[in-house]
Amino acid sequence: MLCADLEDFSPGETVVTPSGRRAVVKKLLAGTSKRDCFSRLTCRYVDGGPRDLVTLQPHQVKKAPVDPVREIDPRQMDLFAAKYA
């Protein structure tokens, strides 16, 4: 993907940031700045806390490949094990 656009992403989608960290898209921001007209994504880092956020332009991130093993939240593993034990 050479030139990503805001419409290429949706909230809840996992992306890879320029630093190589995985993040989940929380908000799509279009035309919210008074100084420029760039669209932006607000993302929360997967390996960070609930307030570990970053705001980036769409061309700076890439869609993360779907890895079903990695997408499971460790907190849900206990619930899954208890349900099917």
C-alpha cells in the first residue's frame, strides 16, 4: 500500500506503527485540526496501557497481518479455559 487513506482503516483494526509496535485504531479524525487538513488515526498500543495512545497520519501506518494466536487477549485465556475445561 503506497498511499493509505483514512477510509482504508476502521476502528478496532490492528496496525503497525512506524516504530514497529502494534496498535489498535480507536478513532478516525478527519479535518479536526485548525492548522492543517491532514486526516489522522488515534491508536492505542497493544503492549501498552489504556492511556498509551499515539496519533498518526494514515500513510504512516500499515495494516497488521492477521495472526489469530496473537490476537487473543491473555485475560480472556482464563475465561476460555474455564468454559471448555
